[in-house]
Amino acid sequence: MLTLTQHLIDNQWVPSQSPHTQSLYSPVTGALQAELTRGSVADVDHAVHAAAAAFPVWSALSAAQRGQYLDAIATELASRAEILIADSVRFSGKLISEAQLDVEDAIACFRYYAELANTLDAQQGQVRDIQSPGFEARCYRRPLGVVAMITPWNFPLVTAAWKIAPALAAGCTIVWKPSELTPLPEQYLAACAIAAGLPNGVLNMVHGDGINVGAPLCAHPLVNKISFTGSNAVGEQVMRAAAQGTRPVSLELGGKSPIIVMEDSDIDNACDWVWSGIFTNSGQMCSATSRLLVHQRIAPALYAALKLRAKEFIAGDPAEARTSLAPLISATQQKTVQAFQQHAKQDGLVDLLESVPITLPASGYFVRPSIFLNVPSDHDLWQKEIFGPVLCVQEFSDTADAITLANQQQFGLAATVISGNAQQAHSIAQQLVSGVTWINSHQFVPAAGSWGGYGRSGIGRELGPWGLEAYQGISHIYSPT
């Protein structure tokens, strides 16, 4: 059995100052597979002071020099791709094809910010037109300082890359708390940073839970910025911590995203997008399009296609290429999703897949997929994020009603529009309250784009130039000409 007892602080693997451990179980079998030694307040303090000490030297480097380190990290990740994929499957239970994408996207993110960093130096000190004769204005962007980062378990590598790469490019130093459920892939990422020659103290990692590591990290007085991806409940706690000292915060939180299927849609294509939108990563995605709005005239045909597709589910070891239904991350998540399903059935909602034969393994945290029809708008199934393979459906006859239903939610992260009419699809997409909207596609998230949402989906944007700006402050210097 694997035992993880060390944190990365000041480029050294140091033993935890806490005696407390956490057991990690295989999502596939439910068997104990690792013990993780939790971090402590003392470990957090050690890491934050290391990051603070490293900041003056790291921020003084040119952006192009920092970009060279990012490119080197990407190279190190690529050289360890097979190990990273295998450990992502092992700890998160995701399909091997999805773990491969997680690794590839993380590498692409570091490459993107390495290239973007090469453009930053020329932008510093540029003269800005302020339309005030007799005065000159020069604009500078400055790194915010020490950043506390907390990342989730569902995509352990790419969500870390989305934060780490732009923060380093901007000139910040980092203390990172990865998910306590998927510690090994993140530990390899940290090892890649060391192998790439990243200077001491620039990237620090402390394992542990929210109480003993996350909370003291967010509350630490030397932390200048907090970036968090996770649940709304914890995000609100992070905001309260950030209020002490009036520190900026980036939050990427929940979603209850709609997918609108118009009357003129090709049924097979629509089935593909609906399917991937909810069942990728077993529905454990904040961007999962878990609310289907389908035109009533094609609803029966789409239901038939979805029901036929469900017969192809093969649940089992996600490391095997033939497997198409992976387990959830933990017993807790399994129980949570099953409780939603049971509640829906008790309320008389019809599960389209109930009669479809789907064999689940006797062990592990597998959940039978569900597609519930005619779900009322005020039902928990329609309103709350489930984070599992559960789709809820409503039919519509009027496009305006579909848009209204899509926007009647507390989240605003992602959406999808399926239509054979490109002009119509774009018109609908522009009316959706959504940070990202896909048309006749799904889950395309390039590093050069933006990621983030409205309402309870969070604050700020990641990726692209917007993701880098989240780690910078703006200073203007005015002088007479």
C-alpha cells in the first residue's frame, strides 16, 4: 500500500508536521489503496513563508524567462505522461481516454502560457492615451504576490495547470493544496516543476483537507490572492477568508448547465452531444449539461436514440479501453447521487433508462445512469448540481420558453445549443446567461479561451489572457510631458 507523507516546500520534500492520516480507497474496487498524511497549520505557515521569500527574485525575472520555466514544466509532464495517466485512473477512477485528455490539456496549458509570457515584457510601461494634454500615462502590470491555490479531484491535472501556469507567468509564487482524494498525480506535477529547475519556493504544495490545510492557507496574512475551484459551500468559506485583508479571489464553482435541442437538429448528432454532455467523467463536471431542453416534436426520437445508446454501457475497470461507464470518486459521492435518484423516483418521475439492462460491478463506487423525463422546474433534480450521471429533461414548443427555462437557474457556467440552423443557434446562444456556450459541440475548452461563469458559478475567469490578468494588478504612472 502506498503511503504519502511529504509536502513540497522550498523545493524540498519535507515530512508533515501532523500525525493525522487519511485513508484513500480505490473508486473501482472500494479497497484501501493509500494512506495520506495530512498537513497542519505549521506546514502551511512553512510553505507560505517559503513562497513569500521567493517572490522578490521570481517576480524580478523577465516574463520571457518565466516562460522558459513553464515550457520546461510542459516538457517534463510530457515525459511522464504514461505515469500521470495511470495514476489519474487509479485515484480518480476516470476512463483512461479521459485521463489522457486531462494530461494532454495540462501540457497544452503550460505551453500556451509559456508562449503568452513572451509577449508580456513588451507591454510593460506602454504609453496609454488618456486624452489629457500635457500628461503622459504609462501602464504597468504587477504580480499580486503569494497565491493560495485549492484544486479539485475531478480533473486533477488540468485544473491545476489552469491556475499554476498563468500565476507563474505573471510572476506570482504559489502555495497549492491539491485534492486530498487524488494526491499522486498532483505530486508528480510538483516533481515536474522541480525537474524543470523552478527556483526554490516558487511552487509549494501541502497535502491535506480543508479544515487543517485549506482554511489556514486562505486565512494566512502573507497570502495576497486566493484561487479556488470546488463546491459552492466551500467557495463561500473561501470568500469569507479573503474578506480578511480585502484580498482578491477567483472562484470556479458549480453548474447546472442546459443543453437545448432544436426541432431541426439531426437526431444522431444531438444524441452524441447530449450523451457526452452528461456522461463524460460519469457526470462529475461542473460544466456537465445536466438539464436537457428538447423540442417536443423530436423528443420521442431523441429519447429512443438515448435509450438505444444506453444499451452500450460497459461498466468496469476504467483502465480498460472497452469500459464506457466509470465509477464515481468516492462512497460519499455515490451515496449523494443515489439519494437524488431515489428522491426523484419517490416523487413519481420517470427514468427513461430504468428498463435498460446495465450491469454494474459488485464492488466500487458505480452508479446506474438516469435520464428523468418531465422534471418540474422547482424540483431539486432541476435546480441542484448533482455531480453524477443524472440527466433531467423538459420539453418545449416555443424557443423563447426554452431560453427562459435555460436561464431560470442560480448558475451560469456553460450551455450547449444543438440546431441545424447556424444563425438561429447563435441567436439563442447570445441570449443564454452562460460563461461558455457550445454550438453543435461540447466540452471544447482551449487554453486561449476563457473559463468561468455567472451567478453561483463563481467569480472571475481562467484561461486565456484573462486567466493571467487574474494574478496581476495594474499601476499607472503619470508624468508631465
